[in-house]
Amino acid sequence: KLQDWVVLDPQWLHDCVSLLFTAARQLDNEKSGTERRPGVLKQSDIESLWKSPNYPAELHSFLLQILQKFDIIAPLEYVLPITAKKIMLMVALDAENMAST
């Protein structure tokens, strides 16, 4: 539960979010013109970004929950009708990218 956690260093959480935004933008730039949807990250993408020692695997669930709580990320199944189960999360980059999806 989120209420069981306390973030003592807000910069740590900021850096966590920043990793996602940076990775999503890089993937968007690298794979433009493909079937990739802007701002979409796979669960495996996120797991490869959040590595120990800063983001150990046991914190991933908490991080996903807090980012969903503040509408920074959303499970793709709630945002777009899609059947690809590999694509788990969408990162809201900005209004322009969201409008083009």
C-alpha cells in the first residue's frame, strides 16, 4: 500500500520519473515511422531503466503505484483499446504527443 511508504528524498522520485520521460522520448525518436506509439513503454523497458542500487526490483511495484496515483503513468489497457499484452504502460509526455495517439 502506498500509505505504508515514505519518500525521504523527493529528488530520488523526480529522477525516477525523469528516467521514464527521457527513455520514452529517445525511443520515440529512434523508432519514429514504426508501429510504436509515442510515449508508450513496455514493462521490460521500465525494468531495464530502474536498476539497483537506486531502484531495486522490490521497489518497482511501489514506484508504479505512486506514478499511477499521480497520473504520471497509466496502464495502456485503460487508455487505448489494444490487444498487445507486452505493452503495459503509457507515459504522458505532453499534450502534443498525446493528441497524436
